[in-house]
Amino acid sequence: MSQQAAKQEAVSACRTQIESQLEKLRTLATEQAAPAAIKPEVALLQSITDQLAELSVAPKKGSSKITLKTPKGTRDWDPLSMALRKHVFSTIERVFAKHGAVTIDTPVFELKEILAGKYGEDSKLIYDLQDQGGELCSLRYDLTVPFARFVAMNPTEYGSIKRYHIAKVYRRDQPAMTKGRFREFYQCDFDIAGTYDAMVPDAECLCVVTEALDALGIEGFTIKVNHRKILDAIFAICGVPEDKIRTISSAVDKLDKSPWDEVRREMVEDKGLDGAVADKIGTYVQRHGGRDLLAQLQQDAELTQNARATEGLADMELLFQYLDVYQIMDRISFDLSLARGLDYYTGLIYEVVTAASAPPGFGANAALAPAAAPKPKQKKDGEEEIDESAVGVGSIAAGGRYDNLVGMFSGSKKPDAVPCVGVSVGVERVFSILMQRIRDAQARGERTAVRQKEVEVFVMSMGDGLLLERMQVCKMLWDSGIKAEFLYKKKPKLQAQFAVVDKEQIPFAVMLAPGEWAQGTVRVKQQLGKEESGNDKGEEVPLKDLCSYLLQKRA
Amino acid sequence: MSQQAAKQEAVSACRTQIESQLEKLRTLATEQAAPAAIKPEVALLQSITDQLAELSVAPKKGSSKITLKTPKGTRDWDPLSMALRKHVFSTIERVFAKHGAVTIDTPVFELKEILAGKYGEDSKLIYDLQDQGGELCSLRYDLTVPFARFVAMNPTEYGSIKRYHIAKVYRRDQPAMTKGRFREFYQCDFDIAGTYDAMVPDAECLCVVTEALDALGIEGFTIKVNHRKILDAIFAICGVPEDKIRTISSAVDKLDKSPWDEVRREMVEDKGLDGAVADKIGTYVQRHGGRDLLAQLQQDAELTQNARATEGLADMELLFQYLDVYQIMDRISFDLSLARGLDYYTGLIYEVVTAASAPPGFGANAALAPAAAPKPKQKKDGEEEIDESAVGVGSIAAGGRYDNLVGMFSGSKKPDAVPCVGVSVGVERVFSILMQRIRDAQARGERTAVRQKEVEVFVMSMGDGLLLERMQVCKMLWDSGIKAEFLYKKKPKLQAQFAVVDKEQIPFAVMLAPGEWAQGTVRVKQQLGKEESGNDKGEEVPLKDLCSYLLQKRA
């Protein structure tokens, strides 16, 4: 049978299978069968359809029809970006380790059920893997849920742990890459799990994020803080029905980008809240400040009669005391509009915003001046329109306390058996800020601290190729731990070799010439900048002393 | 409307949609519509079914029904494994950088079509993302194809590049985790792209992998080398039909695990090769050696009349010359049975095997003594049975030359416009080997070089809690770059604090006592082991001198 005939046969077999599979599904649908019975049949239908589609593709090898790009919302990291990324990560790691954190890693995908019910309205942004038989999995959406799963799996060893985790997470969000919002992006998380005295670990998380951003040279950031218990108490005393609390909470969270009128309209018109209730909420959530605001709330008769509010206010009192010792109270804005979208927070919540994205006059005691509302966005690519606040455009770090998440996994009778608090640094915006600085420096012709390539020595031939000899010299250098390269040509041109040295700014050139080589010597030239090295022929060094000569010179 | 009623309504809406979607599909199937028209409708059916399934799940928060595990074939990295991983990666990175490589990164998933047609029989192991609307994507299967895609996208800047890439790749393989075979695992790749003189970059790749494994302390490994052109020539002169070359090639590749009789049987019975052809192949592919084998082949009249063989043999001649200069010929076994499964190799191919997995007596000139055939495996989880040779159990590194892969992407008229060669270190087996050494050392009570936690100072209270004071001291230490911790309790017990110092082997304890604190001093005790520190009360140090005192002590 010819290949063509075999293929034709496979195609028609597929079509028959599809028809019978559709018949089976129709029966199941008519019988109102359980979804669990329908799902695998649909998966089977899909795999047959995929097979059919593959058979129908003409096998054109080397076809240029391929779209040469990375998937939407993702990007490559070129050598310069990678050098910067390594610098940023090692800076952040140093801070995390200084506070005694160990590090862990988890798989890039988790069982789908592990992620279910953790992210509120954002759950629709989770990437699923295709059902190819076996378990259903999803790409991790953050590092917090995998961490809680890890702790729940290892309660004895890691029921009390301070860990950091730097890794990629995935969100099927509407990308805005110029703003640093990607579908694949890094998070740098620092979390403390374990039963400790109130607000002590929480305060350290804020201290850690401040040190990390300071170490990266990020200036003028503000840490907005709020407390879920205070917020819930406010909603309760204002008369928000229990089942509307989360949705009203997400509306409030938009106050950093939309004016109060717009948020009020959403509450009343879209979410069916009573106008008077909304107005009362407005008297609270438009306030922010520092100790002054805390003092006002502590005087609020209605609020202080609510048990949850009292707990929240006591926490804030302690927190401010600790942050004073850590000397970061001047970075703090106690902001009653901060709500955070995720389901799992139970106590203190916080978000770090950069000056650039903060409204004018923003600061610990300034009057609230909301930025203009964002422009309405167009639907594109048949994907859902995503609200900008979902990821937090101006935010460069965020986190909070989540005391029940580990308990949700371990099924412990005590839901807060392993209370946790943590902070996540969203480094993409940090990268953007720092990359701009590097490009500015390069434009001014300055050398930057971040080097892509670390080669110290270029081994070159001054005539006759001397390929084996250049290899031999490189081998000597490599064995001594010296970073060295040569041109992979049998007879490289002199100019081509010097071009590499100049372009890569390699500090030393080792030059091999047939005559000197015969006498056991090579010539070493240190590149000190164009003026000085112009007519310098370099120093003659016996081959046997070359490594020690260079090791001494570079020291 | 009650929540229950709303849900009921949503469920019945879903069921109606499913029925109408099935109707639509039946029409398409009857009309024999193009797969491209059917696929999106099936995807839509699937998303409705998913919705139905989600609606049918009872919203039990905190339910303990969740399976607490990582997905099949994946694992968590605990703090000790992470410390080892960091050690391994930095060791390998140092070698790569020594040879002048820069580093890049690519997204964890690529457009599906980028990966299509690159992996031969192994394509079935690719993980696909679910079609959630938008582009079809797959998790990367290796780092080579993404690298070629990156170079093809940036031909001017990176048409000539030496880069390394350390990242996770994904294969839906049958996991054998005790053997270090995972579905999510790391590869450490070093590749050289660009037009250079023959075998010079190839030889450096072998030099690099040797240096990396030596630096990691891996002993007794062998580098098997072969050449695709020689292998293809052998198949041609033995009379293998053109369209059977790849499948016969994979059969030959199994000779490292199966005896010749078994491989011959597969060729003849399963793949329909003529018995005489198989026997003639057997006279070649059972041979391995070093220069001696090369010399024999150079004398082979039939082989040397084949143009491809001549090219391959000339390459090997050059390679051996260069490897002599790099002093690694003693690691090399020229092995005619090495075929490598992937489609994209065009020239030299190689695989590094550890002594443990090599057959007894294995070595550059020893007689071939194949290991026993692997036990037949059971099907599990409804997934396909995977041949063990697909991933190469005994192999810890592999690679080769792939001159046409970039051209496949760029659609260039010259398919080898950007020739490449590279090597990939499979670190999972390296981790297993090194982790075993650490556990052995721990069992002997020895301290290991790999530390999980780097804390230098533990700040403790000798009475009265002194929480704010301990915070203040830690803040001073952190500001000086000293790694410090304290217990997150208001009034920690003395014993609990000493327990941390002992368990974590923290070098310094800074002790705060109310009386001394009032006079501006603290006590510093260096932990030197149990005997010495037993009755030592430590040294009294003025608080203002504490940082400089500790910085000096640790130096």
C-alpha cells in the first residue's frame, strides 16, 4: 500500500470514529448523564479530531510557513537581559538569605484541583494543560498556593519554615508588555509559615521587601497596608450582605485607578448594592494615612463594637510599633481602599507601588488624588477583556497573611494550624526600570556594571593559523580557571581577531607568532583603551609562565 | 433568585448548549468538513462540558478530598536539594562562562508548530497546553529547538553565538524517578552557532562537557561518539531502503541495552528488513573503539567509495586530532551503534555514559558486552508504554551537530546558513549521584559543604522577652549585611532559642539581658562545638561596636 493510500485510509477511519463518538455523546446528552461521564468522551473526541487534523497537514519539511515568534504575552531573554536578570535575582536572594530564608522549588504545573477555588475572579486566567490521558494539570498561577501545598504535604519537617522561591508563573491575562505585564513572568516570593506571635513575621516581610527594593535601587516607593478583618468589619457595619462581600471588595480595590463615583456606580448599578450602603462604605474606603488614621478608627464607636475590627485594629497597632523599630514607617500608607483580589488572605494585606504609578501627591499623609480612569479596552483575539486591576499595573510587590490556606490542603480540623504570611516581588517592572537605566547609560557611551560576557583572554594567531597551538594555550588557561576564547578558524585574519577583542572588550590578548612559539614564548597585551594600546606590542612571556602571569595581572 | 436556583438554571443552559453543539458537529462530520473547521467546535464543546462539570461540583471549601501530591513524574525540591542544585548549576555555569558563553532564556512553552516534526518518534511525548482560545502551544521538549528558533528570529545579532541555557524541559514519558527520569527535568545546554572551520566547535563542546563533569566530581565516564554521515553511509551500502533509514537507525540505537540478536529480530520481524541486510549492518554497528576503528573504516573499500562516508571519516580524523590537544582522547569511544533518536542531527553525535550504567568492561578499547535486556514494562494509567532507550537511562549528557535546524525556521534558501553544534548535560542523574554522597556523609555524621541555610547570627533574649530590642539588633545586623534571625515570639524560652542555634548550626549567638542592655552592651558567643562552648558565657560587646566586632570575627 502506498503512503498516500495508507494516509487516506487513516483519514477515513478518523472520520468514522468521530461520527460514532458524536453518536455516543448525543446519547449521553439526551440522558442528561453526569458531567464526569461526558468529559472523557469529549476528550476522546478531541484527540480523534487532533489526529485528523495532523493527518491533513501536508508534511512539508523545511517549510517557511512557520510563524517565527514566541507565544502571546511571552518573550525571550537575550544575553543582556539575562545578565540583568542574574544581577536582580542575586541581589534579591542575598536579602532573603540575610533574613534566614532557605529556598525550595515546585513543578511548573500542579494538579488542577490544587489551584481550584483559590483565586476568586482570576481563576479564569489559569492555563490548563491538555488532557492527554492521565491527570489534569494547570500551570502555576502564583508561588503561594504551591508553597501551601508543599507545607501541607510535609507538615512535620516544614510546618515552620521561612523560605524564598524565585520562579516563573503563568496567567492568561491580556498582556501589556510595555507595562511589564506578561503571561509568563517571574515572582520572587518570601514567606514565613508557622505559629508565632502576632505581627512579628508580618513586620519582617515588610522589612524584607523594603530592603530588597532599596538594594535594587528602586526609589520613592510606598507600601500600602490594610487588614482584611477591618475591611470585612467595615462592610458588615455598612450593611453589605454576606454573599456580596467579595464582589464589593473587588470594586473597592479599583479605587487606586478609578474615582469614587465610578466605583460607587459599579457597586450600585452592576452589583445591586443599596445606594445608602455604598455611600456609607465611601466614608471609610476613601481614607488613608498612617497612625492618624489608625487613631481615628480606634475612636470609631461603631467599628470598635465589631469583634473582627477590634482584632484588626490591635494588629495594626502592633505592626506600626514594629515597623518603627525597623525604621520603615515613613514608607507606609494605611489605605482602607486596598482589598487585594485573591480569596486566601485572612489578615494584613499590602501592596508596594512605585512613585511613577502613584497618584500625584501620594504619600503617607497626603490627600487622596485618584489618577484618571483607564481607557476602555478593545476585545482582541477572541479573548476576554481583562480588568487592569487584576494584576495591578503600578504595583511592584504585594502580599499578606493567609492563615487557612495550608489547612485547606491538609484538611486539618484546625484551619489555621499552619498560619502563613508572605510577600511577592513582581520583578518584571523592576527589570523594565533597570533596563531603561542600562540603555540610557549605553546611549551616553558609559560602561555598565552588567556584563553579558566574562571572557578575560582572547588567544590569537599572528600568522600561519597556529590552530592546534591556540587550542593548546586555551586548554592551559581553562585548566587554570581563566576564561578564554579563540576564533574557530584554521587561518583567521588578524583583523577579524582584533575585531572580537574590541567588540567584546576582552581585557587580555595572547598573541602567538611562529618564531616566538618555536622559542617557547607568547606575547600578552593588556587592552587599556584605544589610546594607550595603539602601538604597544605587548609583553613577551614564556608559555610555561603564562597562567601565573595572567592570574597575577587580573588580581 | 436563590443561589441554588441560579445554579440549576446555568446547568440546564449548559446542557442545551451541549446538545446544539453536538448537532452542529454532526452536520460538520456528515459534510466531511475540514479538520480546521471541526477543531474549534470540539474545543467549544469541551469548554461547555468543563463549565458543566464545574457547576456540578459541590463547593466544599476546605474539603480534604484533594489529592496532596505533585503531578506524575514531577517533584518538589526541598531546601537541601535546592542547595545542591545551586551548587551544581553554579559549577556548570562557571565552566560554560570560562569558554566564553553568554546565556539566554526562552518561554517554557512554544507555539505548537515550532516543535512539530523535530523529534521523530518522541513527538508523542510532547505536552500540549489546552486550547483555551488563541494560539496552540506546547511545553518545550528540549532547549535546542527553542535556541534554533531564537537564532532564526535574530539572525543579524545572534547568527553567530556561543550560549548556554539552564532550564526545565518537559516530556510525557513513563517516569522512573529512582533512575532520575522525570517528566519535568533540567537540561544544561551549551551550543555554538555560526560558520566556522570543521570540528573546531565540535571538539570544544566535548572539552566543555568533560570539564563540567570533572568539576562536578563525576568519575569514570565515557564519551561515545559517532557521525550521522558515516551511519547513513553504512545503511546505504548495506542496502537499507531510504524510507527505512530512520526506523532502522532507532533500532541500532538500542544496542547499548539489548543484545544484537534482539536488535536484529526487531529489524527483520518488526520493521520488515531483509535478513541479509540486517546481518551486514551487524558487521558494522557492533564495533567500537578509538583511532583503531577509524583506521579500519578508512581502509574499508566499500565505505570509502561513499561520498558521505568520506566526509564523515575526514571529520572524525580532525576531531581526534583536536581532542588530542584537549587531552580527552582517553575518554572517547568511537561507537558505531550510537545513533541518537532526534531528527535534527546532521553530523557528529555523542553521548556521555557513566561507569555505573556502562556494560562491564566498557571502555575505549574493550570488547562490547551488552547489558541484559530491560524487563518488559506494564501499561499503567492508560498511558502508552515507552521504550526505555528513548531517554537514555545511563546517559548523563548528549548532543551533536545540527546544521539545518535554524534554516528550517528561517526558511533560508541555504538550509545550513547557521550551522550549530551543542551538548546538553542531563543533571538529574548528576543530582542523584551527588545527593547520595551527601546522605552518606550525613549518615557518617560529617558536615557537608552544601548548607541549606546561611544564617550567621541568632539574636536571643536571656530574659523579659526584649522583643523590640531583638528586632533593633537584627535591623542593625541586616543593615551591615550580616545574616541574622531571632525567634518570632514575645517571650521565647531560653531553651527554644538555644535549640535553634544548635539545630541550624548558627556560628554566633548574640544574647540580650535586661541589665547589660540598660548599660548598652550585649553578649556574643561563638559556637565552636559542644565541648568548648559548654560553660562559656561569651564576650560582652558594646552595642555600637557589635557589627564591626562580628564582621571582623567572621572574616
